[in-house]
Amino acid sequence: MAQQDFTKGKIVKQIWLFSLPIMLANLLQVSYQFIDSLWVGNILGANALGAIAVSSTVIFTILSFIIGINNATLTILSQQKGQGNDNGLKSYVNAFVVVLTILAVILGIIGFFMSEWIVTILGTPDVMSADAILYLQINFIGILFLFGYNFIGTVMRALGDSKTPIRYVLLAVILNAILDPIFLYGLELGIEGAAYATILAQGIAFVYGFVDALRRNLVPFSKPTLPKREEVYTILKLGIPSGLQMTVISAGVMAIMGVVNTFGEDVVAGFGAAQRLDSIIMLPAMALGTAVNSMAGQNIGAEKWERVHQIAKYGVIINLFIMMLISIVVVLFAKFATGLFIKEEAAVQFGATYLTIIAFFYPFLGINFILNGIVRAAGAMVQVLVLNIISFWLLRVPLTYLCSIVLGENGIAVGMGISFIISSVIAFLYYKYGKWSDIDLTKQKEQ
């Protein structure tokens, strides 16, 4: 079994070896959307690609909520693992399976029937509306698969196995890359084909992951039974604010786009290209945040607080090392990288300038991922939600707006960068002086 016990051993080595597979899995997730857009854009054209872009905004928000719920999964199960509580671990896995299945079914039904309304309020152009509605409805039908294969991977990471989930994500990416041209070009199913390819790829990856986990006893699955009331309470108490954390971030990104849109199409295009690169650049910091969450969770469960603080310290140091290297590379190749996505000179110039400025602030944003991952491991979900609200709505959005007024289009990067620094200071102050270490999930369960 590839599971790891993080309550002992060399912390630096564990962080490196545990986070690298998570980085690879995250990169595969990004490539999933990239491949999908590539096939649709080339075979079905710009309107179909636009329809998927509209639908993807909704799907991304839902996925963000799922990731948030999975952060709660990571915290609870890693603590149970650290306590050596096999019965508690098995019981909570059962509770999560039941709660997430019910949530996925409800969300799928509501989403299916509200797809037309959602597409309308997003202001989708008429030529794209029908395709966007259809694509969204089919994705809502298969939402259980999206929940499922993300959940299995999260449980494995909580138990100290970050390598096995790569196989499931890789399978979904390969299947999607194969099925897209078959459904779109061979069977001529249009936008429906793209949606069917997505849910079929995710469905097969989910079934394979579930069977593999059962066969090799990687996850303590059991025949589903009605969970205990206190387990459901703990899951919802942590899961809802954790899910809202990601939704707050998603909404904040859309608010930033509102500022960007005021500067015209060249800035919008350049910013869009830079954001695609941003999504790749931030993968190491995000992976480190997930890794320290699981590692700290096990040690909190085992009440080894000195190791928890060591994990935080080395996590921050490794983050600074990686993100500084990335910043140097970004500065050197900003214009070339931006030019891979767009060709208009003015748009490329803005995108390159934006990346050159923001690159110096990447290490500070990484600090947020690490420290929030540590306190999240204790169960401080509401507190991290508040930190994210402060980071985005009290700092990033207002500072981006104010700096763009004073400095013009280059103020977008400056404002965002300053917000990274201030929010990292706030995250450190909460980590240092907050009461997150007083949270006791075990006591909550007993009560």
C-alpha cells in the first residue's frame, strides 16, 4: 500500500515526495480543460467554444465547491488516520459517501432544471444559448462522477497516498482526448458529443478508481449505511464553509474581471492569456497547500504539535524557493509565453507586462496556500473562509480597482500584488496568534 504515516520521518523529504504527485495531478486537471477547448474550437467553431466557456464558468464554480468540501474530507480523515482510529476512519468514509451522494443528486437535479435560467442570467448571446444550456444539462446529469472521482483521490491523499490518484486523473484526461474527436467528428454529435465525452471519461475514471480502491483495499469503503448524526453535523459544519471558501475565490476572480473589462479588448485578451499561465504557475503552491493540509492533519490527530509547526515552516521555505525560481523564469519568458495564446501585439504586450509585475508577488500568494492549509487541517474552516473574504473582497478587489485608477492598466497587477503581501501577513498573524489549535474535532464528535 502506498499510504504514508506523516507523524514520523523526515518532514522536508515527505513534503517534496508527497506534493510532487499532487502537482502532476493538478496539471493534468488543467490539461483536461485545455484539450476539450482545443477540439471544440477547431471542429465546432467559435460559437460552440463560447458556449462551453459560458457553461464552464458554472461548472468551475461547482467544482470549486466540490474542492472545498474535499478539503473538509482531507481534514477529518487525516486526523482520524493520525489518531490511529481505524473504526472512526471507516465510519467517516461511509458518512462522506452518503452525504456527498445525496448532495450530488440534489445538485444535479436542481442544476438540470435551472440550466436555462442560469445561462440567461449570465447574459449569454442568443447564438450560443441553446448549446450552452444543452452542454450544462448533460454535465449536471454526470455530476455524480465529478464528485466521485475527486472524492476517491482526496481520501487517498488524507491517508498519505498522493501517487495512486494520478492514475485516475490521467485515465480521465486520456479518455476525454480520445472520445472528443470520436463524438465530435466521427459521430457528428456537436456540442452534445463534447459533453458526453466529458461525463463518460469522468464516469469510467470514477468506476475504475472505485474498483481499484476496493480490490487493493486502498480506501476503507463499506456497504453504505445511515451515518451518525454527529458525523453529519461535523461534515456539514466543516464542509459548507470550506465549500464557500472556493466560491468566494471564484466570485472574487469574476469581480477582478469587471475591473479588467474597463480597459478594452487588448487588455482583456492579454489578461486572459496571463490568467491561463497563472493557473499553471500557481500549481506548485496549491499542491504544497494540499500536502501540508494532509500532513498537518495526521499530526494534529496524533497531537504532535511540534511537527505541525515544522511542517508549516518547511512548507513556507519550500514554497519561497519554488515560487522565486518560477518568478525568475516568468520575467525572462513573459512575452514569449503570452504570445503562445494570442498574436495581437498590444494584447501580448499587456499580458507580458502584467506577468512581469505580478511575478515578484507570487511567493507571497504561496504563503497563503501553506498557512491556510495548516490551520484548515485543524478544522478552522470558518476562519479560513473569513481570511479568504478579507483577501479577495477587502483587499484584492478594492486595491486592484484603486491602483488601476492611479496607474492605469498596469495598476491591475500592482493592486493584486500588494493584496498578496497584505493577505500573507494576515494569514501569518492568524497562524501565529489565532486559536485554531484549540479546535478539537474529536471532542465535537463525542458531544
